Amino acid sequence: MIEYQDVANAIQRERGDAVVVTAMTQTKFWKTTSDRPELDIPTNNSMGKVSSIAFGIALGAPDRKVIAMDGDGSLIMNLGSLITVGNKSPKNFVHIVYDNGVYAITGGQPIAGAGNIDWPAIAMGSGYKAAYSFEDTEEMATEMPRIMAEEGPILIRVQVKPVITTNLGVIQTWESNAVMPRQMRTVKAELGAS
């Protein structure tokens, strides 16, 4: 299994000027790794929507790579987004699924189908151009430059070691709910400037 931080490091090395949309646990590791926070959108209070938000940005900014850092539990809540992405086939869309088999932020309950879901097969069957799966850190890090240079949509499933917690800052307050829209405005301004 691969550590979350190793995935974040591999993506950061290949990111360039890509917009990155992160799910809950992914946000925790990405915010300490990213060197372009003005292009990052954390979605801590909207579980299941990473792929849809990233997809919308990919359609709206077709000349900019968009990376969706999704969790397996989050993606289960929005499986239809795979078909939508595959149907529209944005060339600039990279979908990374962190497969830990659990809902990590609520104490580690297993997701439905844990250990049996073939994310690359689902993506390919939904119309993605390519799909990959990694369980080894070195192989992932070696292949990431080549994969990130391909046309999308691409799905990359990474088997990660679960980080079980119930305190990732996912708090429903007016302020916490304002973070994502505020960051989306920042990213929109950045995209308009390029």
C-alpha cells in the first residue's frame, strides 16, 4: 500500500499549472504539499462532488489540466460522474482515486464493495481514455510523468494505506462552508489571468 503523502508528492512533481480539486483526507496531505494553493480547491464539506467540480472546471478551462483527487468512498456517492466525464471526454481531466476501502473520516467503516471494486474497469467502461492502478510507491512515482502527459480523461487508482480519523476539520459552520466558494473564485481569477 502507498502512503497518502507519497501520492501527493508524485502528483506535485508533475502538476505544473494544473487546477487541483481535493476530497477530504486528500486535502489534509495536499495542502502541505502544493506549491500553487491559488489553484487548489478543497471540498471538505461536499463529499462525493470532487469529480463533478473538477469536471466543470475542465470543461470551462480546456487548455488547463485539472486533477481530481477523489476518495473511493466519495466517488461511490457520485458514480454517475464517471459516465458524464467519459461521455464529454475532456482531454485535460485526470481523476485520481485514493482507494483505502473505508470511510476514513468517520472512523474507518468499510465502503460498499471494499476490495472488490475495479476502478479502472469502471472508468474504461464509462468512456475514459486510459486507466491505471498502483499498489507500489516506486512504480507509481516512475509512471506518473508519462501518465500525466497523456490526453484524458484518465483515471489513476492508487491503493493507499487508510488514515483513520474523525478530526480532519470537516466542520459544518458558516465559515467552513464559505471556504470552497471563496477558493473557487480565487481559481477563476487565476484562470482568467492566464
